[in-house]
Amino acid sequence: MKLLRSAACALALLPGIASAQASDTEAHALDIAKRAIAFRSVQGPGNQTPQLAAWLKEQLVAGGFAANEVTVTPVEDTAYLIARWPGTNAGAKPLVISGHIDVVEAKPSDWQRDPFTPVVENGYLYGRGATDMKLDAAIAMATLIEMKKQGYKPRRDIILQFSGDEETTMKTSAIIAEKLRNAELVINIDGGGGVLDEKTGKPIYMTWQGAEKTYADFELTVTNPGGHSSEPRPVNAIAELSDALVKIGAYRFQPEINDLSRAYFNAAARYEKPETGAAMKAFATNPADEKAVATLRANYATIGKIGTTCVPTMVSGGHALNALPQRATANINCRIFPGHKPADIMAELARVADDPAIQWKDVTEGSVATDASPLRPDFVHAVEKALGKAYPGVPVFPSMSSGASDSMWYRSVGVPSYGASPVFIKESDSFSHGLNERTPVAAIAPAIVYYRSLFTDLSK
């Protein structure tokens, strides 16, 4: 608690963040986050996502939500939560605040600290979910509870929903989106975010996400009669598959750009190293600029932003050390630029492999192709205004995610969804899905200011 007060005192220097009430909300958010991290909400035996959802319902009801307006629904070994705050206009479409409460597996033996024992050290909250995304969920909850206590009356319903398997099959994600397909728009607090300077720790910029690439997995299989390893045959299943994988690994898809990624490149270029920044500017002007494309493809942080990418991720073959392989399989993982169907990308890869003996199969689970959300002026203005209150003078601009989130399920049913988390971290501190996941405690207070402004403007 001492460390939390220190962070609050430091942030009190920023306009609009100096009040005892804000400090109480900050403490409440941190407490919710720490308690949530302690639940091992991981798919498989012992999954505690249902227990976490039930506990979160208790906190929402204690904070002023009507018990009958907060539901927890079991689905297989997980569960999802939907909480509704009724607005004054029953005919207005609801504002949805979307997140998830499941996390990626974490083995205590690999961590410096137990991943499911939350710890605050040196200004950071450590634990699985500290970044992705139990802290964000806690901040949003604490903010809504504060708004209720202060007597805010939304015009449209505000719906807070947490899916329970976003990190795996996304079954609950799809169910929730179908239930809430009448929403006006969705604020996905599991997307976007701010960047802190590596040396000074000061905020540099924030991005919000209006699109994401489509996740896809394609399975390649080569079969062969096999035989004794002392009697090699002209065709070997492993060698044949390997030839195809080399071709696919070397293949580069046509560079592409859309309104969101163009806006991102133009705005973010000034914060990159000169060579990268110049390439981003040039690519935004002309996506066929070969020099710019080469520079951006050589950088792992930008290659996924300029088109579809496909990489071999798993391979398996053979059945005995002294036998010719009868079968060899591989998985190609793709992140597909918006506007393309997975079937078309798989067909393009098959042409690259150029081997009719290879059997292709789409084995994707938990994904659907969607187009970008529109650049809605009301949303853009609300985000800019909110960030201006939390971090005066810090720029914010759109981006496209290379990963997948619950937003795609809303977009698939025609609801605009935007990743708009206000949590700022250094790029070197980004350990989502990795070891020793952590987020600065100092990010909590300005995030509350931001969420309160954003939720108010988009629900009134």
C-alpha cells in the first residue's frame, strides 16, 4: 500500500488526477487485480475461471450493480460474465465494454515469482494477467463502480462483459457477441495501449485498434508407403514436405495498406529510428516502394503490419528411427490482412509449394475473418478527449493488431469494435504470455481518468 501511495502522489502532478476519491478508486482497482490474478483461470483441469467470474459478480453487486443484471454462464470448463447497467433510454443501443478473464498457462518453476501469487515490487504488479488482462479488467470495473457511486446516469445501457476462453477456443467470445449483436459499439479493453520511453519512463504515444489480422492454421500432410531405411526410395515424405516448407518460409505476400495502417505509419514514424521512420512514411505514400518494404520486412515489429504473414510453426514425421517415413505433417500459422478469406490464402500457399502430393487442410479453431471497423468520429473524438485528460499533450492514433481478440466476433456480426486500453508500459516490459508478466502500478490512476471520460462520452 505504501508503494501504491507513492505512485498516486507522483501522478497527482498530472492535471485531473489529484483527489482522495481517485486514490480510493486506484486502490480498489489494484485490489481487484491482485485478487483476480490469484485465480488460476487457465483452460484444462483445475480451471478457476468460473470461480473468478462468480467472485467478480460479487464485487459488482457490492459496488451497486443489481444482482439480477449480472449473470455468470458456465460453458464446458469455463464461464463468461455479462453485467448490465440500464440506461435512461431503453431504445438506445448499448455500449459494450469487452474483456476476458482467462489467461495463458504459466508454470511456477519457470518464473522468478509464482505466477498466480500477485506481488507488487519496485512499482510493478507481477503475476499472470498483470498485462493480459486482469489489471485492465479491474480498472474498468473500479471505474464503473465509482461512476455508479457518484450518481452517473447513462443514456444508453452500459454492458460489461468478460469472456472465459479468449486465449484458447473463443467459444464464449462468439456466444457473447451473438447475444450482444444489437450493440452500438464495443470498447475492447484488451487492445490498444500506450508506449513509455525506455529511458525516461514518460508516455510517448497511445494507439487504438480498429482492425486485426485473421488468425489461421493450415495443416500440410505428405503420405508415403514407407519401407526399410536401408533401402531408400526416390521420394521421401519428410524430404518432400521439407522442400515445400522451405518455399513457404521464403515466400512473401503482396504488401498492403488500409486507412488504419496508413494513419498508423504516418503518425508513428516520428517515434521510430530514422531508417524505420522513413520507411514507414514512404510505405504509407506508396506500398509498392521496394526499399521501404525491404526495411519494414527486416524488422519483426513491422513486418506483420504490411500484409499477410505465414510461417511454419510445427512439424512431425516418421514412425521409427530405422524406417522410411510413411507420413509427415506440418502446421503453417497465418496472420491474414483484413479483406482476404483464409481459403484464398491457403490456395496461394499451395501454389507456392507446387506439389500435388501435399494434402492441405484448414484446421483453424476460434477465428473468423472480418473487415476493419469504421473510423467513427464519435469514438475517435472520445478517445482523444479521454487521453487528453489522463495524459495531456500525448498523441493517440489508430493501429491494426497482428494478433486476434474478441473484437473479431463483434465485427463478424456487424458491430464496430475498438481496442482502446489506456495502460502505458515500456516495450521492454511487455511480457504478455511470457515469463514474469508485469505492469507499472503508476498506470492505474491515469487509466481511471481515461475510462471515466470515455465511458461517459460514449454512453450519454
